[in-house]
Amino acid sequence: MDESAASEGTARDGTRAITLRVPAKPEYVALCRLALTGLSQVRAIGDDAMADLKLALTEAVSNSVRHAYGPNGDGHVDVTYELAPDRLGIVVADDGEGFDPDETPPFDAEVSEGGLGIAIIRSIADEFEITSVPGERGSRLRFAKYL
């Protein structure tokens, strides 16, 4: 049976974080979005910022689901929501196949296979970083939006 799990903590600078672990299956992208929406109960997040964050989160989790573990999707995706006094950061991590984040997919692949996800996240986020290496396990994408 597929299960999700959550854990939380608070840093010294007042940043509160919660991590949600979900199976690498498309149907769990909606759960990640719902968790993000729930943060607006803890802290006011403007409609535009929330819409940007939902889009970026959807792209990031969908990339992990689609590419990290191959067609069987045997793995998980960890999504950490970091609510700081001045920003909301999101980390999406998996233990799947690494990739070269600097490699640009051909234009045809971008359009036909949803290859614009990272470009969309870069354009929406106020902070962006990605860690992944071809041939190594695991990828980590972090982005943040100032509130």
C-alpha cells in the first residue's frame, strides 16, 4: 500500500519546516499542492505568490515523478516546505537517476514532453538551486518565493 509521511521542525531563525514523503506517482502531486495551500492557514500568502508556488511545485514534483525512477516509479519524493519570516522555500528531492541540470533538452523534446519545467521554476522563483549529477543517485531542487 502506498503511504505518505510528514515530519516537522523549527530552526533558530524562526523558519518552520515540514517534510512530506510521497510515492513517486502522478496522483500524489495533488497532495503536495494541498499541503502547500494548507500553509496559508499558518501564514498569509498572497494569491499571486501562491499561484506561482503551486505552478513551480507542480513542475518540480512532476519532474521527479516522471524522470527519477523510470516507468515503474518505484521510489519516493520528499517535499520540504520552509516557512521563513520573509519567504517560503520548497525543496523537492528524490533518490532516482541524476541528470545534468545545465543540459538543455532539444526544443522539440521541451514542447512535446513537458521539458519547460525547470525553466518555468527559474522564472517564477526568487531563489533557485538544483543539485544533480549524471550517473549518480538523487536530485535536489530548491526554490523560494519572497513573501
